[in-house]
Amino acid sequence: MRKVKAAVAAATTFAAGMIALAPASPAAAATPTCDWVASYSGAWVPVYRTGTNVNCNLVQGTYGEAVRQLQTTLNKCYKAGLTVDKSFGPATRNALIKAQQAAGTPADGEYGPNTRKAIKHEPLNGSTNCVRVP
């Protein structure tokens, strides 16, 4: 009987370990980092993987074309006065916080889906009228 109990305990421990090692579901996956720029609902916005996902994040320390677009947007729509250098540093973070405050969204200095919807973006047509996107 002890051998049966030991075998059941070992199998249970093994099964629990397998559950812990199972990959996370797609819904549980983290929001990806924006790495490109695309047109979306009449504006230029940071995206993940050449325009396929507008639900992406940018945080201090990020570098690339998506950051360049965010800096351009902050300059054009919020008169931030940033150097457009593709580097999300303290100045970009501070400018984003000001834009978030102006838009009435939580001002955490991080660009993500909620900020995308709240702030205005550079329009596609070159107009001076910045636009909000869904």
C-alpha cells in the first residue's frame, strides 16, 4: 500500500510540474514592444511587426522607428520640442507624461494601448490637425 501511495504522490508531483511548465496562453502573453510605424485610422502610429499590431508598448530605454514616430507625434501634436533621435530617454518620457496629462489618461510615461487611444497622433495627410485613433 505504501508503494501505491508513493507512486500516486510522485505522479501528482510530476503532473503539477508539467502544468507549471506549460506555455502561457496567447491571452496571457505580454503586450509586445512597438518596433515599427504604420498608418492606422488616419494617423501614423507605433506598431509591432510592420503594422500588424497597434496594441504594443514603448517604455524608457526603447530604441527604434516606433520611438521616432512617438517623438515626432509629441513634437507635432504637443509641441514637446524633443530631439528626434529614436531613443526613448527621460525627455521623451517627460513629454509623454505631459501629453498623457493633457489627454486625461493615467500619466505613467509609458506608451501602450490606453495611451494610443487617449493622445492625438500625427495625421497621414500632413495636416496640422492631429487625430485620436481607436
